[in-house]
Amino acid sequence: MSTDSGAFDDLLHEERRFSPPAEIADDAVLRDPSVYAEAASDREAFWAGWAAELDWFEPWSKVLEWDPPRAQWFIDGKLNVSHNCLDRHVEAGRGDRRALIWEGEPGDTRTYSYSELLEEVSRLANALRDLGVERGDRVTIYLPMIPEAAVAMLACTRIGAIHSVVFGGFSPESLADRNNDARAKVLITADGGWRRGAVVPLKANADEALQTSPTVENVVVVARGGALTEEVAAPMVDGRDHWYHELIAGAAPDCQPEVMDSEDTLFVLYTSGTTGKPKGVVHTTGGYLTQVYATTKSVFDLHDEDVYWCTADVGWITGHSYIVYGPLANCAQVVMYEGAPDTPDRGRFWELCQKYGVTIFYTAPTAIRAFMRWGDQWPGEYDLSSLRILGTVGEPINPEAWMWYHEVIGGERCPIVDTWWQTETGGIMITPLPGITETKPGTATRPFPGIEAKILDDDGNETRAGYLAITEPWPSMLRTVWGDDERFMQTYWSKWKDIYFAGDGAKLDSDDYFWILGRVDDVLNVAGHRIGTAEVESALVDHHAVVESAVVGKKHDIKGESIAAFVTLKEGIEGSEELVAELRQHVGTKIGAIAKPELIVLTADLPKTRSGKIMRRLLRDIAEGRAVGDTTTLADPAVVRRLQDEHEEEG
Ligand code: PRX
């Protein structure tokens, strides 16, 4: 991604503007624009105001201790996240309110009230304690999108265990790597889950991962239920594996929540970076909960009657912050859906919106582009008049997709919140406020009140086109990288002094709105999922036929980016279609299906500088069929011509 791409200059001249509709603005959680100035004049007081809306067992003595890049928020404050998401609502007389409204892909449904969720969380928390899980221990969660995923996360927080949720689409090897890096003691999984009418065999994957996960002592297995459990044989290993339903049936329904320090670790979530090894982003308790609580309430303008649906998977940060912790801390009514948007047909999301009367809908641009492609007839079949607020996250949204979302899904009446943030930021950072901000298609607009973002050049000078930087600490910021503080320092804090480097390029327009251009490092964003080029490269060179590979992103109409790999084979090995298919599958086996390259070009050479550095820019040009830029620094300029020929043969 280069920060000076001309195509984006056109976007900055976007003239279409959308003011908050009066019916939203008049009653919005945040409706007075002075909130920005107030928050800026005393950021600590602003965040402390939000923190005070949570339940604390003991108050904090100081809001912020900032010893860059170390931040501690709400020093000495004691709280428990599951207590804040469950008990306090039940104690306030709201136990019968719906907490989770779940639908499985085959159409089975379950609803949990806040009291029911509290009881199940408490039972599982007791069961985990019985399995020897103690405060600070790590628990891996590898589940489909079923209510038990939220139960498992909350049960960990109740006893002070640190969860590490691993997306169900990751391979056994990726799961084992994460188990080992975190030294997880327990794994919570399911026999399987439904995706596009097929079963994802999670327990079988887990069994494979467990062969190389020596720290995991016990496995809890959810019977996903219905036809699935009949279909998947999940042989249970005596003494190691336990059925979830048996454990909770045998556990006491009350569980005293652990009193946690504000800065105790809440969870670790692995995300891709610029090396072959994903990093465990560490989030802590008080600051994280405060920011996700505040942003859920104000960015989505959450009111009592709202029915809230975020279509992410709990395996990603969006699922953590905006399916589980933010909404439940707000006592929201949360819709959760297990499966794919096109099963049994392409109207499934809109059918769910109509059926449950969804009022707030939060999804990714890649999904919106797919819906657009599928055609207006699908949403057209359903009554979407309950929708009030629409959100997007995960990648830049092109104005065309934004307009389609606005017109076809939002009926031109729903504000769109384009929210920029990251696994590392924990919560939303740059976003419109639906009752205040005039939006323009394609921009995330302004930093949330209490957040200070700037665009800087390499030397740390302010500029209007450069790198996105966060210049002041925020409550839900990552605290370190699990087991690798050096990487934390290097990745985020070494570019400038005491300023957070987000890894994204951005521009400011004449309204001082932020336009996020995408990653400036070797991280790809494929259908809203982060994948490191180095991860895919190391999966490829792991194959016996491969000597070297270089992976780049290639523009994709729906996914935003897709993966293109240039691969050099060992001497004497003949390239063939079968081998290309095998390489693609090998990446799937090593990482997961989301990382499979769409394009693999077999090549005798890779373009390198005289110092041996692969020139990715040229590879991107070739992958996208563009005229190749400056090649004067190449060691062997003839390589590019050969590569172009090879690529054409592939195509
Ligand atoms: O490049 C930015 C992009 O997604 C990256 C963060 O990915 P991840 O940690 O997986 O978290 C995704 C969900 C929060 C960012 O560095 N990104 C996220 N939101 C936006 C975005 N790019 C443009 N606009 C957004 N709204």
C-alpha cells in the first residue's frame, strides 16, 4: 500500500454529505457536538465518566499512569467483567431481558435471558475451576458461533482466567501454535459447527492440534446439537475430554466472581503481523471494558428497545468487543448467527433482520460488496424498516458500497458509522457519531471523543497524507504482546517517540476527516481478515517443492484484497496445475482456508534489488496486470519480463 496513490485523491473530493436525521439526533446518546471539546480539554475526566457507569468493587485511585509506552488505566480499581455484563443487570431487575438471541445456520434457535446467561456462565466457571483453572491461567476457545462461545469467554473472566479465542476457520497447526504460545491449560471446543451447509469438524481439528499442544490438560467439548452432533463422531479421550453439558449439569449455579485488578490481563487475541508468527495482543480489564462499553453505547446509539446485531465472528476482535463485552456490558439484546450469509439463500441476513426486528446492524465492507453483487432483490424481499443504525468495520469502504448500503439496506434513513480500529486498539477509535456527525461515503470521519489521532510523516511531522498515529493513550489500548514485549516495542513504538504507529496509511480532507487508505506494512486485509505476507510465505516454503516465495496483495472486487504468491520451485521439480493446487491446499492446511492464495505464479526468479531484497511493488504491479514501475534498482531487469510472461501463461 502506498500512501500517495492517486486514486484516493479523487475520493477526497467527495461532495455527498449526509446529516444525522432529526429522529436520531434529537434523542441520541451523544447529541451535543461540544462533547468533542469537553473530552479534549480533560480526556481523563471524560473516560472516568464512562468508567463510573460500570460497577467497581473498589474505586480507582488514579485514572491514568502514562509512562510511555506503558499505560495503566484506573489504577487500583477492582472489578469483574462478567459481573458487569451479567450480575449487575440481573441485580437491577433486568434478569428476564433477552441477552442472546441466537440462530443456527440450519434454523434452530435459542434465547438466553440475562439470568439464564448468568447461571450458565457461573456453572461453567465452577466447572473450569474444578478442572484446575486458576486466576491467570490461559484457556483456548475454539468454537463455532454458538451461545457457548460467549458463555465460555464470560466464564473465563468470572474466574480471572485469560482466554485466547481462536477463529474456527484456523487449521489444527495454527491452533496448536496458539495453544503453545499461550501455554493454555484447557481448550474449549465443540464437535463441530455449520458453515454453508457443511460441518466444520472442530473437535477433529482440535484432536490433531492436541498432539502437539502439551500444556493442554483438559478439553471441554460442546455438543453443537441437532443434526450435527449425530453427524460428527467426536471420540472422547478418557480423562482429558469432558462434555460441556455434563460439566455444567454437575456444577453449582452460583459462582462468586473473582475480584480483578483493573490492569489484570483479560484476554489474549492472536493477530497477524509482519513476521511469520502471529502475535498475542494483550488486553487488560478496566480500561478495555470502559472503552468498549462507551463506544458500543454512543457509536451505535444504543437505546433500550434496540435489537443489536454484529455479524462478525467471536474469533476476531470485533466479536470480542462488539458481540460480547460492549453490548452485554450495556444490557443490550444481542442477535448472534452461526452461519454464512448465503445459506440457505442470499437473503439470509435480511430474513434475520426482519425476523428479529434488528435495529442496529454492524458488518464488513466485504460482505456489503458481496450483497451488492448478489442483487437488490434479496434485501428487497424483506421488511428492513426496523433498522435504525448501520455500521461497517475492517477495511476501507468504497463510496459505491457505502451508497448501496445507505440506499438499499438503510432505506436512506439510517446513519452509517464507518468505524476504524484494530485488534490492538481494542475498541473503536475513529468513527462518526450517528446523532452528531455529517458523514461522507468512504471516510471514518473523526476520532471518537477522548481519542487523539494524527497523520504523520516518517519524521513524526504532521502532514495531510501519511501514516495514521495515535498520539495519546486510550483506555483499551494493548498493553504488550504476549511473551514478547520486545516485539510490542518494536512494532508499535519504534517509529516515533511515545506515539502509537497503527500500520495504516491515511489522509485528511478539507473537513479534517480521516480517510484510511489501508496497511503500509506487509499485512494483507483479505475480506476484512488480517493475514501477514510472511505467514503465507513461510507456509509455502514449508512445502518440499518450494525454494522461495513472495506474497503480495492483489485488488479484489469483493474481498478488497486477495493473495497472490510468486513461487520458485526447487531445481528439477516441474511445475504443473496439480502442484499449484497442492501448494494452495498446503497453505490451507498450515494456516486455514482464509490464507489460501487466489493466484500462484510459478517463476524461475523473483525480482530482487542488488542487496537481495524482493521488490514487492513490482510483484503487485504484475499481479494486477499494471505497467511495471521503476526497475532501475533491480539486480536483473530481465526477471520482470520473464515474470510477466509467466503470469500471462498462468492467467
Ligand atoms: O487496516 C485497518 C483495517 O483493519 C486493520 C485492523 O485489522 P484487525 O486488527 O483485524 O481488526 C479489524 C476489526 C477492527 C486496520 O489496521 N480497518 C479496520 N477498520 C477499518 C479499516 N480500514 C479502513 N476503514 C475502517 N473502518
